[in-house]
Amino acid sequence: MEQHILHALAAIVAPMPVLSAPEEMLVYECDGHTLDKAQPSAVVFVTTTEQVVAVVQLANHYSIPFVARGAGTGLSGGALALDGGIIIEMCHMNKILALDYVNQRAVVQPGLVNLHLSLATAEAGYYYAPDPSSQGSCTIGGNVAENSGGPHTLKYGVTTNHVLGLEVVLPDATVVHLGGATLDTPGYDLTGLFVGSEGTFGIVTQVTVRLLRKPEAWKTVLAFFASVEDASNAVSGIIGAGIIPGALEMMDNLAIQAVEAAIQAGLPLDAGALLLIELDGIADGMEADAARIADICQQHGCQGVRIAQDEAERALLWKGRKEAFGAVGSLSPNYYTHDGVIPRTRLPEALQRLQQISQTYNLRIANVFHAGDGNLHPLVLYDERDADQVHRVHQAGEAILRMCVELGGVLSGEHGIGLEKKNCMPWLFSDDDLALMQRLRHVFNPRQLCNPGKVLPLGGRCRCGAVTADAGVTPAVHDAVAAALEGAHAHA
């Protein structure tokens, strides 16, 4: 990047730094999705909405792409700066601007770490419900971009269900306010449209969110099974009985082994799978519901049930779940986290297919996921120093996504499409669907400078090219394209 542009950026954000040295850019060449990398030309650290506006104006003047980034915990390549763009780093816009307990809302900056909001409101008896597994590091602005979920999505919904209003810097540097401080506002739901747009419609600089009162009581149940099939059937049994837990999570044996080695929570290493089930709400009737859950698990081959006896034990069990991804890192130099969704009733079949994919590509796959709403998170273990393993990881990843679509699911539950899955979008959407999405993005982002190259395949339907940057077409993509073409001809 030319020095006069760097000097102009430095003048805007002073005294915060502007990074541009090649060695400094290494930190920002990828997010949590490490299979795709792109070095930015510069990284600027902003602290105010006015600074964001000025940086976006400068980028527009010189036709430089730009992308907002928070903690970099995203898992779909959504925060990569393509084509040598500018990363607008939001981590210093991390304040809680207002707390209104009477109306149960808060106003925060986008760089605020998710967990910090719940910690700040805990003493008053409130919390922020969306709780991604990375909530100790991910930021609320990133959660808005990806419409993040978490273990308690089953009962409380994802980020969009808890965002009331947004302040946004549009790609042309205009500042707009969407939504408001109430649960519903007249007119089009532009707030809902913006949440989950993955930073392609603009940059969030302020978020108004709902706060919830902390539940009166919790009951955390751990159930162990001989197989993932038995555990999956128990999930359907619990929901079918009309019980909606606050959370309903599953781990397979490989994940159990990693978690137990990391935190020593007393998990049985010979269990094929476990369910972590949490009831929350009014204390009356909770014991009865816990007993019903235990009975349903027994009906589906449960080997044992453990109920947390106090808050310390509950916290330990949840520590195992929240830190499972990190614990799996001890099993392999690298792992690739996927994020597909299937109908909950197809869980047994999906997990069987995952075992087949593991065998086909000779890669171990650990499973830690939100079983209650069918949001799978297969962790494909590999060593990035082995080019053949990396190639097989790409192929296994495509096979996993294709399986989700074939079972009636979708490509993402909370990690977003980003750069990672954009060429899979034609598996779900027609040419007309994709064209409409492009037109919508053009309304907000006509010059395509704001986070370009994400979410949608360029030119609409992608009939060739893989999810990866490989020149060849992998079998999974070839089969998907052939099926799409066949379907198009059948309906012509």
C-alpha cells in the first residue's frame, strides 16, 4: 500500500497504530478458519464510529476493499481481507455504553467480548443469552455478522432473536440506525436483514441487545451411551416427549477422550457418546423433568446418568463442553471445524455417514455439537504439513456439507458461509435465488468494496471450482453440480 494512504490512515486513527509490515500481516491473514489465507495491505485500529466513517471514506476514494474484524474467532474465512484490502480492527470498541435493567436491554460496542456482557450484568440478576462456545473470546459484532448461536440456542434462539437495534456504517460511509430499543419497530425488519449478512452490508458500530433475567434454577444432567446412535435416538425421545431443555449437547468418544485429558471432569473414557442436558427456569417441576429425561435416556440404552450436585460441578461439566474444541487440539496438530445443520430426526444417519466419510478419507473426525437443533460441528483432524492430508481434508469437508444438504439440512447453523462455503451455495439455491441475493447486496454495497468475495459465488451459480482454491474439481463438487444440472433439466 502506498505510503501516503498509510499516512492518511494513521492520521485518522491516531494515536492507535496502523500495521502494514509483512510480518505484522501474518497475524491477520486468516481467522479461525485456517485453510484459506489472504494477507491484508493494512490493519487499522478504530475506537469511534467517526473513525470508521473516515476510514471507509478513504477506502472509497482509493477504491480499496475493506473488512471489519473483531477477535478473529470466525470459522468460515469471513474476516479475510481479499485483494490486499484494509482490515478495520474493532477490538478497541469494546465498551458497554448503557444498561437498562427496567426495560431489559443494553447498548454495547461491537468489540465487546460476548461473555463480558453477562459477567457485567450477573450481579443484577441478568445475562445475555446467546453463548457461542467461544464466548470467552468472540465479540458481539462478530456474533451479529454471523448470527451466532451456541449451546442454549435450542430454547433461546440465535443472535438475531436478541438484537433490537444497530448503528451501522454503510459501505458508502453513511451512518444509519436500524431497529430501536423496543422488541418490535414499524416498517421493514432491516435489523433482521443485517444480522447474519456477514459484514457484506456494512460495519456495525453499536448494538442494542436484549437482556434476560437469570433463571431461578438449573438442573444439569450428563448421560452416557454405548454409541452415538443410541444417544441420537435419546435426543429425539426427549424432544418428542415435549421437554425443551435449555441446552442439549452431544460429544462422541474421541471428543470425550480429549476433554477428559484436558480438564479431568470424570467422564467415562469407554462411553461411545454423551449427552449434556440442561434444564433451566422455575424450580417447581424441574426434578420431575430431570427424572423423565433420565428415564427416556434409559429407554435408549443409556449406560449411566449423572446429575450435577452443585454449581461447581455444573461449571466443570460446562467447562468440558465450552473448551472441547481447544481440548481436541491435543489430538492433532490441526483440525478443521465444520458447521452444517440437519433435521434432528436424521442425527443417527448423519453420524453413520460421518463415520463413513472418516474411513473414506482416512481422517479422524471428532464430534461436539448442538444435538437439540441438529447443528453439527465435526472436527476433522489433520496435519497441515502433509499436503495429501490437506487435500483429503478439503474433500472430506465438501462431503460433510453435501451430506447435510442431502439429509434436508443447510450449509451453516452459526459459522456463516464466508469464503469457505460460498461455492456450495448452488446446492441449496437456484440461479434466480442467487441473483436476487446479489441484487440485495448491491443495494447496500454497490461497489463491492465492503468484505468482497464472501457468501455468494461470483456470477451466480458456480458450475465448476471447488470450495477450496484447488484448480481441480473435487468429486463432491462434481457430483453436486451434476445433480443440480440434472434437476434443472428435469424442471425445464
